[in-house]
Amino acid sequence: MTCWYEGPLAAFDTETTGVDVETDRIVSAAVVVQDAAGSRPRVTRWLVNPGVPVPAGATAVHGLTDEHLQRNGRWPSPVMDEIARVLGEQAAAGRPLVVMNAPFDLTLLDRELRRHRATNLDRWFEPAPLRVLDPRVLDKHLDRYRKGRRTLTDLCAQYDVVLEGAHDAAADALAAMEVVRAVGRRFATRLERLSPAELHTLQSVWHAAQARGLQAWFARSGSPEAVDPAWPLRPELPAAA
């Protein structure tokens, strides 16, 4: 029987105007689907005119300028609907969804859906539940004592995955997928008996523990930064009074 990490997977990634999931916007996104390890991936891309200025710092990361997005990007409303629909289709097809640092990309998509479509991301997974594989959470749990950063670039180096064109949504999604496959192979004795559904549940627990550890480190360092333990989607903030 084929292990999940050798079988069908999908991956999702975004490029954005910044790092605040509550206020920043998606400027590009991609979903990559692969029927088996080594097979040719199918890529769907979206380019979005966010309707707000793109900060120079964000452009320096992903290379997408206001001028380019205004000329070539589509309005957010139909794009967010299409992205959510494609992700729902992957869940219905039984494909686990790889998302590097899932609470960022999935929460940002949820907020865009609320902003432009008056709906939420969970609605699209009512027929079939979302099963997320987050390479950051998996690696941090399975190799917890390794020192160093765990960005996508770092994980690609750790697992000998080629990342061409970093900060392009499709390139990052494909690389994250290959990292998950590599994590599965390296830790096969600990992972091969677990289903994607079981791993989804476990990652929620692992991420919460990781968040508590990071929060404690911030406290010792005197940093006021708060770490959200929710995974893979952060709950909506309460409305301001």
C-alpha cells in the first residue's frame, strides 16, 4: 500500500501585501496538485489587484508592483471564490493539502473571503473536511532539538529539496510539497502508520505546544509579542465595540 507521502497531494501558497492576516491582502496565489511522488504537477495560479497599495517591502520580497498588479491582476472577489472552490475540490477528492505555516495563508484567505464574499473558509469544507500537512509543524515536532531557523528555504536545505524562484507562490507550494514528502520518508517509522486525518489532528496539538514554548521564550526575552496557538486556521477576532 502506498504511504500518504508518496501518494496524491495538493499544496497552496500565497504572496501578500504584508504579514498581518487581519489587514493584509493576497496579491498572488497558487495551488499545485500532484497525483503521486515524481509525477508532473498541475499548477493553477491567480494574480490579484488587491485594491490597496503594495508596500515597497512586500514588493522587494515577491517582486509584484502596484503597476503590474493593476494592469494584470484580477479583482479579489471572484479570485477568492475560485481559490476556496479549488481547495474544497481537493478536500472532496481526498487529497491532503500542504500549506507551509498554514495559520498564515489559510487565515489570510479566510479574511479575504469575509471581506469580499461575506463568507468564510470553513464553508467550503462542510462536504469534506480539510486535511492539512504543514511542513513547519511536522519538522519542528519530529526534529525538535535541531537548532536553526525553519523557514521554507531552511527546510529545503535540510531535506535536499530544490527551491527555484523563492517567493513565487507556485514555486513555494511545490517546494513545500516536496519537503513534506521528504519529511515522510525521513521519519517513515513514525509517520507511515498515521493517516492524513490523524496527522491533521496531531498537528493541531503539536502546534499548540510549539506556540506555548515560543510564548515562554518571548516572555523570558521581555518581548510583548503574542503567539496564537490555533492551527490550521485562526478564529475570527471579535468585532470592536
